Amino acid sequence: MHVHNTAPLNHEHMYFSGHERDHERRTWIVVGITAAMMLAEIICGIVFHSMALLADGWHMSTHAGALGIAGFAYVFARRQARNPRFTFGTGKVSALGGYTSAVILGVIAVLVAAESVARFFHPVAIVFNEAIFIAVLGLSVNVISAWLLKSDHHDHIYDDHSHHHDPNLRAAYMHVLADAFTSLLAIFALVLGKYQGWVWLDPAVALIGCLVIANWALGLLRQSSALLLDQSPEALGRSIRGAVEADADNQVTDLHLWHLAPGKLSAIISLVTDDPKPPRHYKTLLHAFDELVHVTVEVNRCE
């Protein structure tokens, strides 16, 4: 029977921090802005009989939906943070939201590319003045949204310098950048189409935009899937192994690392040594690694 206090040995697996609350707030602001711009483009497309505006409005609706997924991912993670059914907390919900948004971004690129190819063979009349105005307005909205969502962290989850990036926020940021990029290309094509008569440039630059967006989606898929599949950050693993083996004659025989949330990792370490000490001793060797929040150490005497 344990009569001493075991509280210090217990772990709380709630990793929804103040950063995530701020990300949630900013994401919902951008959802509102994007939805308002979407409605404006659809209404203007109907009023001005502009298929270009109408198509861009429905295109923006898919981005609004993807941004909504990012927002709901934050809501779910926050509300279920203390649910004991999630044994390591809800930190990976952000990765799931990022992965889902990346899939949607890729589908958008394919659909717009297909429509662009069709426009080469079946061009439509473009109402240039209204289309240019709405495209400029859309670009302004996207620049504001990108500023709201801009992360303070690095652009990669598993680089050698940072393990703190939020893939859900990055996914929302990528959707906004995709919209801004397509708006910029649209303005370029519409201006030249109006003054030079190069109507073919509209679907041509759309295809270029689709290739860039597809590349962004693929990069985001790689990053978020690496987190969901518990891909171990190699550089951090080497550093942890070195810190343990630098003490006495310790030899790490097994090391597992996986992400619980952005910037939060768990570790299982097995080691052999001629002079075994309590697990707490080996955990103190890892105090410099702030990202480790749940460490299990197995100590074996060298036979």
C-alpha cells in the first residue's frame, strides 16, 4: 500500500495551450471574412452575368469550408482536452485538421485545372471591369487574412530547428495564400485580357496557379501525415540518445519518440548500464529538452 504522495508521478495529457486559443480566434475571424467575400462574389457574378466571378465565388466557398474545418478542429480539441478517452490528449486533432484541409486544397487544384483546360476549347465572355474590381477586392481580403493567420513558427514540422508548428494553422494559412495567389494571377490575366485581347491568358495562368497550389497541398500532406503516423524526428532522437549515453556507461538500446501535440513529444527509452540508477536519474538528463512532456525509462543491468 502506497502511503506517500504520488501526485508528482501523475501526468495530465491536456495540451491545448494559449497559443491554440489564439489560433482558434484568428481562424474564425478569417472564416467570417472569407465567407463574406464568397457571398459578395456569388451575388456580383449573378448581377453582372459574370461566370468568372460566379466561378471564383464558388471556388472561395470551398476554401471557406476548409477554413471552417480548421476552426472546428480547434473547438473539438479544446472541448475534449480533458476527456479521458483520449489517452494522450487531443493534440493530434490539429494534424488531422491540417491533413483534411490539404486534401481539400489538392481537390480544388484538380477541379480548377480541369475547368481551365475546358476554357481553352470553350472560351466564355468575360466582364473585365467588374471581374478586375472583385479580384482586387478579393486579393485585399486575402492579404488581411494571411496577416491574421501568419504563424510565429517555422514552416516545417520536422526540421532540425523547430518542433512547435501548428499544422492546422498552417493549413488555414495555405488556403488563404492559395486564394491570394490565384487572385494575383487573375488580376494579371484580366488586365492583359482587357487591354491586349489575350483571353487565352486567363485559363493559362489558372493552370500555373493550380500547379503551385497542388505543390503546397502535397507539402502539407507530407508534414501532417508524418505527425499522424508518428514519424520520429531524427535530429531530436540523436540529441536525446547522446544526452543519456554521455552519463556513465549508459547505452540506449531502444528509443521511441512521437508527437502528442505541436511542440509536445512523448518518449520511451530503454537502456543498459553496469550501474543502474532509478528512472528519475535518467529523466533529469533530459531536462534541457522542453518538448518532452511524457517520458518513460526502462533500465536494465548489463549482463
